[in-house]
Amino acid sequence: MIDFKPIATTDKELLTSFILPSDEQDCDFSFANLCSWHFMTESSYALIEDHLVIRFVTSEGNHEYFMPLGEGSPIPVIEALEACALSENEPLCLRGVQPKIQDKLEQYFPTLFEYTSNRDYFDYIYRRQDLAELKGKHYQPKRNHVNKFRKEYRYNYEPLTPDLIPVCLQFESEWCMKHGYIENENIRNERRALTYALHHFEELDLTGAVISVDGKIAAFTFGAPISHNTFGVHYEKADINIDGIYSAINQEFASHLPEQYIYLNREEDLGIPGLRQAKLSYHPVLLLEKTKAVKRQAI
């Protein structure tokens, strides 16, 4: 039996020692997300053969595992996970499997897995510099929005610091009520995760920003590193009555992030048409395919 331990903020140093040096871009690998969404995913981890394995519990009560992170062959680790799943009377399920990983799995374990994916949960990956500079003809509409905002409003951009967290929480509460918080389970869950993140802002190594208009908060955003070259923008809230505010907070935040982050992960669209259109309009360099690999059942 593998000893999986619930993920807590105190595990940050250990887990990020595996995650940050990697080339991972999946937003679910962000340590901030692993902690903030623990109430839904029951995220836990184990060290197996010098590899880090992260496990989630699905809404049906089954387990899903990330591909092991570490040096050396993952084959013994996956075999150990297969035995663990068998002991719990469920098929082994690996989540977040990207195309290059799927190719390797098919080499390691031919015919063992069935692969399924859902476009609604693909992550949008952008070049940070693209969003910061908005250069080129295809970004002209975005530049227009930002320039119009700057001309029409007296605004202030500043880092999100602990003293600003209470006003961000109040702003987010008002945003939720305007956007169907009571009826929308996704918004309720996001609010719970966001609130946890802000209450543990420094422990989770979060970075954020606030835009105020005429001295009143109009937008805020924050996120955390996923890996050495990819930063996850986990939350972004703004007053839709202020024209261009979303374009402005997006551009300003991208331009103020450290240059070491070549890529920004702005997460999935959940199949929401308006959100998909908005994310595509920023011209991602990659839609990060995240496939599930489930062990085939014997006939």
C-alpha cells in the first residue's frame, strides 16, 4: 500500500522541488492550485522510486494520478500505481496526459490504456511577451481597448500586497453576486478556492496586481509559478462596467511579471462560449491537451 499524504501549505518546499524545475505547463500542477482546490480534489502526494506522484479523488470517489515527476524511468512507478489501483478495485487512471507523454505511455505499455480528452479542459498557453506588448495586426483590437481605457480613466496599477487582500475579497464578493453566485456551482467553488488562496497569499508564493480607478478597486488578478518558465494566472476579476478594464489588467500584469516566465497559462474555458472566444482572441501559442489514460478492462 502506498502512503499518500494530504497536500498542505507546509509541503511547498518538497513538492516544488520536483515541479518548478520541470517543463510542466499544466495549471493543475501549480502548488497554489493544489492547495486552493483541495476541498474538491482531496489532493495528496507520495514519493515512489524518487518520483513525486500526486493523486486526486474524483466526484465519484475514484482516484486519478498525475504522471510521476522525477529523474529516471517512470515505469516502476506506474506499475506500483497500477497495483495500488487494483487493491482499491478501480482501474488505474492517469490524468493530464499530454501528447508527448501519451506517446511514451504507448511505448512503455502498448494497449494497456484507453485515452480520452475533453476540449473544454485544455489549458490556454500564451507567450508572456505577446500579452505584455500586444504587437502586430492581430492584437490591434486589444491595443485599442487598452489605449481607450488609459485615455478615459484615471487609474493606478500596483502589486497585490497583503494589506489589499480585504478589499479584493470584498470586490470579489460583489462580483459573485452580480454573476449568479447563488445559482452557479462553478462560481461558488471558484470563490471558495480564491478565498483560500488570498488567505494564504504569502504561504503559496502568490503574485498579483490591482487596478484602481478614481481611488476605487476596479480589477485584481493573481497567480503563481507552475514551472521554471511558466506562470499560471489563476484568477482575474474586474468591473465589467469599466470599458477596457479586463484588457488593461491582462496587459499590465503580463508586462510586470519577471522575464523568466516565457509562458503564461490562463487555464481552461470550461466550454463556456464567451470565455472561449475571449481566450482565443489573445492568440494562444498552444492549447495544452490534457488526456486521461485509463487502464483497459479485461473482457
